[in-house]
Amino acid sequence: MSQETENTETKLYELSFNIIPSLVEGDLKAELEAIKKVLSDNGTEIFKEGETKLIDLKYTMVKHIAGSNQKFGQAYFGWIKFNGTSEAVEDIKVKIEAMENVLRHLLIKTVDDEEHSTSKISLEEGDEGIAEAGEKEAEKPEVKEESKKAEATESKDEVDEAIEEAVK
């Protein structure tokens, strides 16, 4: 495949991002619209997007904003899946990195969840029997629990007998 063909082929990508938490609701909406504008300006088509939520970060992140380093323990997290070309993705990365209110972002090539789910694939390959067996086992959790208790009792009895033998 030539380099030119690769650059014009449309693929599914996911952009996930953290936005600084100090934005008020109106500014947050404007920042989300600015991110979407970067995508649309690069000829992409938005496929899905997740609701942006305020989350606690696992560690403190530092970003240089307005001449000083600022630390953040929370951020608004959101994601957008879109169809685009690899050439457009390179331009999107540069523009998102330049956005002052975006704390961090990740842009990856992905697949459509519904189209490629593992349960659908296993059923298509004729593994219905495996799926049915799993469902039947799930219906009988008390049987598994009973056999675990019996095994534990048997091994405890064996240990007790071994101790009695050793003491004699």
C-alpha cells in the first residue's frame, strides 16, 4: 500500500482528554466545542462521545499555565470517537497539545465496540455450546460452593489425622 493511500484511508480513532477542573460550566462547554471544532476542521466525522465528568486523578498533574506551574488533583475527563485519516490525526495532536485548558490527552486508533465485541465473535465462530455451558454453570453457584466446602473439610480431616499420627 502506498504512503498516499495510507494517509487518505479513513479509520476510527479515539481522543480521550483531561481538562483542567477550574473551568466553570459555560467555559467547559466552550472548551468541548473547541475540541470538536479541531476535529471538524480536519475533516473528521464524530462517531460517538462520552459525557465529560469531573474525576479524581490517581496522581497530581502539573501544567504550565499563564507563566506558572499549576498542580491538579482533579480533572474533567471526556472522550470522542471519530473517523479520520492519519494525516488529520497528526494535525489534531498538535492542535490539542496547544490548548491551554487541556491538561493531558491520548489519541489512538480503535475499533467499534459493538461490531467487534468478543461475545459476538465467539458466537459467530460456532461456540454456542461454550456460551451455553457457561450460562448453566452460572445458574448453579451453590453447587460449586458445596463442593468447595466438602474439599476443605476433607483436607482438614486429613491434616488432623496426620497430626494425630505424628503425635503418637
